[in-house]
Amino acid sequence: MGTALVTGASAGIGRAFAERLAREGTDLVLVARDRARLEELATALRDRHGVAVEVLVADLSDREQTGRVCDRLADDVRPVDLLVNNAGFGFRSSFLDNDLREEEAGLDVMVRAVLLTCHAAGRAMRARGRGGILNVSSVASFIANGTYSAEKSFVTVFSEGLASELAGTGVTVTALCPGFTRTEFHQRARMSISALPQALWLDADVVVAQALRDVAAGKVISVPGGQWKVLTAALRATPRPLLRGGAMRAVDRFRVRG
């Protein structure tokens, strides 16, 4: 089944990708900052599914460490067949109230690292004539609210452009745009989520299963969940001035300010 490299693999959607791919017999390269969690996951996946699992500890906000991930993606001797760019994090407060160092780290992880890893993987896969790139974006990419929305907008549009560039080469590119998903994401960002309707929530396993089906089908945009497909279609049809104001008011309802 080949080899997949998953960033942000120690928790949340990234961990769900690792577990699903291992269950399908795919060897893995797991990337995250927390060595202990990665080693624990790697051992469990090896024992449970008999796949080869490599641990690559890297902080994607650091250019040198990101470079090591890119070198692994470019390795012709140990080819990576699927890149899952999942690493990312959210912000508790609005842009002007955030620590600028955290904002820069978000830009590095969710924009620069995506750019660099896609360049390395895309060139290597194009040369081999096969492969897939799956960039985890968000439904937030279809609204206008803060830097997280802007960064995910980059991921979605960049993925669309790269998919066009690689058309006909045997390499596919998919932007995964999930809505609210049950993971550690919101807790880590210290966001209040108790008021969100339960009908909007997705399970990480469902998100991953849909994403991998869409990758196999060559889809460029993947939106898991019927409710989010409907909401995304409505968002994309909404005039931008209305979208800007409505998005800000909706997000402010659920943000915890400190």
C-alpha cells in the first residue's frame, strides 16, 4: 500500500489518519513535535497492524526542522506515496489581541510548511508519475475572519492551483475542508465550544474516511458531512460583504477572551 507521511500525527485528525492508513496496510512516517506521543503511537501501530512506522520529530514553525521533513519527502530511495499536511492550531483571541510570535508560528506551520512540503513532495511524485497530496484546510477557508481563516484560505486555493499544475502527471492534490470535528484542537486553543449545535460536529474517523475516498477519486476539494456540504455551498454563494460581517459575529459568539 506504499508509504504515507502525516504531519501533526500525534493527535486529532492527524492521529486518525495514521490509524486509518495503518489499518489499511500503509507504512507511515509520523511527524510532530512530541517525541513521546509519536513513539507511543508508532509502537501501537506496528504491533496492531504490522506496518513499518518511522518517527520524525519536527517543529514545522522552524525552517531547519521543516527542511528535514522536506528531505524525507524528496528521498527517492524511500518514496512517500501520500503526503498528509495536517499540522496546525487555532487562536483563542482576535488578531490584534494575540501574541505576534504565536501568529508568526501559525503562519509558518499552516502556510510556509505547506508550501515547502508540497514543493518537495510534488516534485518527487511528479518525477515518479504517481502520488497524492492531501492538505488539511477548513470550512474557515470559505469565510473571512482572522488569520486562521486567511491561512486556511491559502491552503485551499494553493491546493487548487497545485492540482491544476499536476493534472495529467499521475499526482493528485486534495484540500480537505472539514467543519467542527471532535479532537483536541479547540481545547488546546482554549475555545469555548459548548454552545455549538451537536448536529454540526463530525467524528475524526468519519472525516478521514471521506477524505481518503476523495483522494482516491481525485477530488480537489473534500468537504466531509452532508451538513457541511450544504453550509459550504451557501457560504460560497454568499456575497463577500455579508460573509465578512456574519462570519465575525458568529465566531465571536464562541471565542473565549482572556
